[in-house]
Amino acid sequence: MKTIKNLERLQRLHLLIKAERTGSPRDISKKLSVSERMVYTLVDQLKSLDAVICYKRSSRTYVYREPFQLHINISVFVINKNCVTKLYEGSYFEKTLKK
């Protein structure tokens, strides 16, 4: 389940960056309930997906310097005794940010 939690954090960070409302790394750590070190790890993970991200000190927010989208879709199926049960399929992480 660590992978799902990480994907959820990536999606939440992406939405904050897209809205240019991240705040400082300390602010993000509070919003995501993670350590500041984890914030830098998440930013690095987005960068590894070719997101061009920079921190604007004047606005105190991370921003995308080039268009970038992150869509996470998950499908969960249970297969047993020649039976397939779909538990979930869709964009669980596509949520809007509260203002």
C-alpha cells in the first residue's frame, strides 16, 4: 500500500503546483502530512517524469515551467476460482483542491 499512498501524495502535490499554491516546502509537508525530506523526494519524482519544476521565491510556490499533466488511474481486480471481480477502476486521485 506504500505505492498507492505515494501516488496519492504525488497527485496532491501536482494539483498544488498546477494551482501555484504550494507554499514553502515546510507548508507542503504540513498539507501532505509528510516530512520536508519527503516533499523534496516527491518533487524529484515529478522531475523524473520530465516535469520542469522550479520554486518561485517571490510567490513562495513551486510552479511548472512547461505544461505538465499527471493522470493516475488504478484498476483492482481479484481473480480466483475462474472468477474475476472488479473492485475498483478509475481516477481515484483526480480530486480538486479546496480553496
